[in-house]
Amino acid sequence: MMTFHSTRGLAPETDIRGVALAGLAPDGGLYLPAAWPHFSPADIAAMRGKPYADIAFRVLRPFFQGIVPDADLRTIIDTSYGAFDVADVTPLRQFDDSFYILELFHGPTLAFKDIALQFLGHMFDYLLRGTEKKLTVIGATSGDTGSAAMAALAGRAHIDLFILYPDKGPSEIQRRQMTCLDAANVHAVAVRGSFDDCQTIVKDMFADAALRDELNLTTVNSINLLRILAQIVYYFFAASRLPENAAPCFAVPTGNFGDIYAGYAAMQCGLPVAKLAVASNSNDILTRFFASGRMETGPVQGTLSPSMDIQVSSNFERLLFDLCGRDAAHLRGLMDNLKTRGAFAVTAAQMEKARALFAAGCAGDAQTLATIADVYKAYDYLLDPHTAVGVKVARDLASQLPQPVICLATAHPAKFPETVARATGQTPSMPPRLAGIMDKPERTALMPANKDVIVDYIKRNK
């Protein structure tokens, strides 16, 4: 049975059940496996051409052995991805010899978050089966996590879900996907503030041990390791569709560092990847870190790619743990500096390790619009603004990225119709999953960025 420990080193080891149901470790750290499973070249070669669900089972099985029997795990996987619009789940589209797009937006809410959250929802149900335990699930979203979590958890008897989002952050469609859902156990909470304010409230709730125990708290944010594990799969799937022995680069639109950390985790599991390109918008804290070795927060800027409007990238702690040689005390010192001083710096040796794996760049709104226009003109293909950031950065970093390059398409362009139309003159057609969404009544609660006020609301509405 695989064991998991906290990056901060002050919480007991646990199993995958404990990881899933706790979300954040009791010491405020993030869970990681004590050792990543390793897939040999022969194992990876055997995945070539296999269906997505088969690859998912092979990749996820080592993490769940001893807790979830193989037959049950396979049923959870098949049920989770049976809800997607295409058989491949995350189809890989080739545009030329070196440029590919991995479409991650074919799930129920048309964003990459569905891939992990559909799995998480069914796994929660499985782990709670036969118990009287009821979870209070909380999450912070800058755009897509909230709607994907609501779609995955709506109507589940053992779960009450509360999603915090910045009141002026998401696009109208992103917001309506949360506020128009008619299910008594899911609640959208608009917070007067930024995503970072929402995320801080979530973390502060977990830091309150009495509250965490009283409410049986867990989270759907990617600080919950199950999110990361499910996302590892599509890196293996993409590689399985490339010519044999190709070691691709992946360009990943990045806010909270979860999606690209899954790529790093895939590398730790043996997947040959030449480089991971971190693509940020004007909230370029990660780009600045990879340039300087210094992580320093700043004010959140609103952009055309709102899901990336983040300054504190929570999952970066998992990478930092490895850069520190898995020294939890050293890691705690750096994270304390970030919390109290808004900055920390790593050593030259640590930066050398990071740059061997990652490249980084950023794109502002004007560049995002220009990239959407360029790709549409060249390939008759519409990008959403987040994916456009990834494509722009991949182009800028071309000299650092061996071919082939796979850009992760994280959302359907129809979720951002005004931005796409502004760039191309073309309004994306409305997918059937969004039919009538503009006519439905909204249900939300507007609140200050205050933990106590929000906790009171949660207690009254469980």
C-alpha cells in the first residue's frame, strides 16, 4: 500500500483514503507519495494506441492498491470518463510537424478541470459508501474549478459543496455555470476580492483544527492530491499518440501550478518529457521566479484569461519540496517567508535543477488576442484565451523547446465568446452543454473576504 506524507513534515503519514478525504494535510502542507511509482519504457510502450480509460487504469492503479480493488477502480474510471463528449476524452490534434494541441475541454463543463473532478466525485462517493460521514467540501476558483466541482458533486448525498470565487473574476459563462446549477447541496459564494483572497480563506479554514473536524472539511482544489493524480493520465495519453520514442515538450497555461505539476509528476513516474513550459499571463510571478530564483507576490491583475489571475500558486510548494531535497524544515522556512514577507529566494543549485526541467514565459492581453487571431487565420481553429497564452509562450520559447511541442487547451472557446470574437470576428458556436444557460436564474451569495462571515454562512447552509 502506498503511503503519503506532507511537504511540511509535521503530519502523520497516511494512505490514499486519508489524502482524498483530508485534502490539505493537518500541518498546512500538501500531500505527496513517499515515492512515485515508476513505469518502464516497456510499460509506456504498452500504452500506445490504448483507450484513455485503459491508460488511466494503468497509471492510477499503483496509487490505490490496497484501498480500492482493481475492479472498483476500473468502474470508477469508466463511469467518470463515460460522461465526456469524445471517445478519446483528451484528443490530440496535430497542426504541423512540431505543433500539437491536447484538447482537455470535452467534459461536462467544457474545461480541463472536469478530467480530475469527475474522477474525484466518483471516488468520494466510493470512499464514503456505507458510512454516515458527511463531508463539507470547500474550494476556491478563479474560473473553471467551481463549475467542474459543482457538476461532479451536485446531488451527492454525503457532500455539501461551497465554492468561493472573486465577484469580478470569472467570465459570464463561467459564473453562470456555477450560479445557475439547481442542486440543494452546492453553493456559489461570490467574494469581494481576488482568487488569492478566496484561496487564503480556504487555507485558513483548514488551519483551524477544531473547525476542520467539526465540518469534516476537504477540498476540490488541486491542493487535493487526487486532482493531480488524475491529471497525470493525459500526459501519458498524449505521449501514447505521438510517433514512437518521441520525448515531447508540453506548454501549459498556468495559474495555481497544478496542471503543469501533473506533467512534472508524470516525469517522476518515468514518462520521457523534454521540457515543461510554464505559461503565465500578466500575473507573471512564476515567469519571474524562473528568471530570477525569487518568488515575490504582487497585486492580482484582471486579464482576458481569468482562470490564471493568481499570484500565490499553491501547488508550487510540491515542486519546491523536491528542489529543497525533500527537506521539510527548509521548505517550512521558505513558505513562512512567503506568508510573512511576500517573498523567498532559492539557491543557485536549486534553480539549476528547476531550469533543467522547466522553461517559462508570459503573455499579456494584447499578445493573447493576437495569438488567437494568428491561429485562427493559419489553421481555422479557435483558441480560448488561456490556451492562447500557452501557444504564445511556446512560440516565444521555441529555441528552448525541442520538438514536438504539445500545447494544453484548457477550456472551450465558447466559454469566452467576447474575447474570441474580439480577436477573430467569429463568435464560437454554443455547445449543447451550454444551451439555455443565459436564460436561467442565478443563485449566489455575495460576501466580504472574511473567513468568519463565510464560515457562518457555511454552517447555516449545510
